Amino acid sequence: MDIFEGVLYIFLISCAIAVSFSKNLLNSIIIFMSYSLIMSIIWILIESPDLAITEAAVGAGITSILFFVTLKKIHAIEEK
């Protein structure tokens, strides 16, 4: 289990660094979603299921949807 946690922490740090260097807004949102999902898995591993559910629902769910809607409103995402 310790190796799995270490891999999750490495992915978490790499997501945080990747978001700061990403030039594309859509890629940044997708990386943010993966950061939130990894963080919710970590919350489950440290036995905090209430925080895991909140992180998954708010971090990866609602916040990401709001980001997508905002990008659509400012025409950063083009319709095809």
C-alpha cells in the first residue's frame, strides 16, 4: 500500500506542476479534474470518506463543470 500511496503523491505533485505550465485552458481544467480525483483517492486511503466524497463532487464535478461553462461563455471553446 505504501508504494501505491507514493505513486499517488507523485501524480498529485506532477498534476500541480503541469497545471502551472499548461498554456491551453481546456488542458488545465482536465489536469485539475485529475488532481481532484487523485486527491479524493488519497482521502479514501487515509480513511476520510466524507472528505473524499466532497472532493470528488465539488472538485472534480461541480467546479469543473463551472469552468467548462465559463470557457464556453467566453468563447474559448469553439463549436464544431
